[in-house]
Amino acid sequence: MALTKVHNRMVSGAVISVIDYGAVGNGSTDDTAAIQAAIDAVANFDGSLEAAGVYLPIGTYRVTAQINVTGAKLFGEGIKSVILQDGDFTVLFSDETCHLEGFIINGQWNGVDAATGNPTILHKKGSGTYGTWTGQVHYKDVYVKNSRDTGISVNACGYSTLYNVTVRAAAANGL
């Protein structure tokens, strides 16, 4: 009889780990697609699985393109879960409700180059004008360092909670 490897994503109500979607977390492998696939699985589930969120286990996850966290909860192990930005782009983007908790984003800004215009974390709906308010953001125990522009930008959001959020060494604004 053959054995089947069981993943958290197979258990209703379980946390989905980015490892189950192919992330390595060694700091050199590009984990962008694996992280996005795990988030998409949570945000787009068909009702047969009620996931508790997307988990970043201890490791350093190199990303090379923007990750859309709209409608998802992304959380890690605090300072031991690191997202390493490799390039000039917004790392995490949401235009609806999102929940970020317990990880570091290292933008790898060298302290010399000018600001790029790309915030590290961006929550924005439409043009950001009145009448386009949307969703809510909840950021807890998030540490953004070496941002290439603004560390965290929240625009046109109806409700925001930031708890124990730190932005250090941003090329432009912190929040």
C-alpha cells in the first residue's frame, strides 16, 4: 500500500504553509510563486476548505515580484520569518481586507540611492479619494527595514489596526 504525504492544506481549518506550495526559505531560492500560490489558495478557496491563514515558517524567503495579499492572513514566527526583497517593487499589496502578523521584510536598501516610489507594503483602493474606502488592515508584530521608499502606506482604508509595527531605515517615509 502506498502512503500519501499529508499537507496542512488537506485539513479543513488548518493553516496553509508556504512550504506546502514549494517555498524553500533559504534566502537564495526565489519563493515568490510559492508564497503567492499559498495566498491564492486561501483567498480563493471554494468553501470545502476553511483555512486559518498562510504561514511563513522560520526562514528567509526571497521575493522578486509583488505579492498580492488581498483577502488573506499572512503570518510568521516574528524575527525568524524574513521576507527578503530582491528588486525594486512593492513587496506586499492589498486593495481589500488583509491581516499581516509576525515577520520582517528586508528591502535591502543601501542607504545611498534615492527613493524609488514603491512602498514596501501598500494598501490602496482605486485612486485613494473619498468614496473608495474599503476593507480593513490589521498589522501586528511587523518589522520593515531598509525600505526603498515608504515603509508602509495605507490609503483609502475604512479601518486600520497597527500593533507593534516598526519601520526602520526607509528611503522616504516610515508610515
